[in-house]
Amino acid sequence: MIAKSIPSLFTIGNLFLGIVAIILVFNGNPAMAVMMIIIAMLLDGVDGRVARALNAQSEFGKELDSLSDVVSFGAAPAFIMYVTAFQDIYQPAAWIITALFPICGALRLARFNVVTSNSGYFIGLPIPAAGGVLATLALFSHDISVVLLAVTTVALSLLMVSTIRYPNFKKVGIPKNAVWIVPLIVIIAVILGITFKNQLSQILFIPLLLYALYGLKKNVDRRVVKRKRKREENDPSNDESKSERLA
């Protein structure tokens, strides 16, 4: 019974860190708030793997995970961006942009829960990745114009509800005899995160951004290939050459 509860404990830890991140940013500590989001991403990445390793998967765990993600990777990053960058702009616009992000995140999670797929990709940018990009981007708010930050927030929101495909790394599992290592990894991550909160957060922005852009590139590549094939199919010269070969 205790083993079956371990994955949910990681999920609750994810939710707890999301709430702490909101408290920290409103108390003037955005760097530590961003680190809470990153550690929450780590917990979110291992809870499903631990559940599969212990054969403890359940609908309850799935729903709890989605609810936690809305807070930790939807509301918390949006509040971090609002506090660090959007307080000095036209407030109704700031409220709409801030609210749009967790709303799109919730829509994406709802779609994920009802659309069953065994493929190796996600439909739409996963909310942990979107939240990670937004939260770490907020640390550069003094170096980037508020217009670009607002546009990026809206773009990330739309990517979550898009049909763009993103690689699914959650299929990589954890052996059952290695589950005990997970808490050790989390503890080490927490220590490093608290010690080097600014450096780690800004470094992690790069791979998270590359992941978000990767889906866009692959989507463009697929569209280019489809259009090329369509042109080839509709090109009469191809039909003539095929006829000549057959003759």
C-alpha cells in the first residue's frame, strides 16, 4: 500500500513547489521561485516513471498529476512573468496575457487526458516545458523588451493548444530496482538548485527553448514535404514520365 502511494507523493511535491513558487515571487524572490518550478519539473518527470516501475498507475494519479501541473507549470510561471515584467504595462492587457497561459495549459492537459495515444510524441507543447521556458525567461526580463516577453507568453500559450508534435521522453522508464535512487537525485537537485539558483535557471532556459522550437521546425519540415509531394502528384510531367517508363 505504501509503495502504491509513492508516485502520488512525488506529484504532491510538484504541486507544493508550484504553490511555494507563487509565494516566493510575490515576496520578491523570483530567482528562487523559478528554481522551485525547475525542481517541480524534475518531480513531474519521475512520478510517472516511478508509478510504472512499481506498477502503481491509476486514474487517480493521472488526474492528480494534471491538477498539479496546472498550478506548477501554468499558474506559477504566469505569475512569475507578471510580477517580474508585466506590472508596469497596461493592466487589462497584462491580466489577459497572464491568464491566457494557465488557461491554455489547462486545455492542453484536458485534451491529453481524453485523447489516448501510444505514439512517441505529444500533441502540442507539454505544459512543463512551456512553464519552464516562461519561468526561466522571466529571469531575463531586465534585458528583454516587455513587448517581446508578452508575445513570447502568447506564443507559448498557443503552442500548448496547437497540433504540433513534440517528442515524448516519458516512455523512458526506470527499472524497479533503481527506484530508490530517485529520492537521492531529487535531494541533490534541491541542494544544487538552492546553491546555484540563478546560474542553473538561466542555463536550463536554453535546452527548454530549443525543445519548444524543435516542434516548430519539425512541423514546418512536414508541411514542406507534404506540399512537395502534392506538387509532384499534380505535376502532369510526372504522369508522362511514368507512362514512358511503363511503355
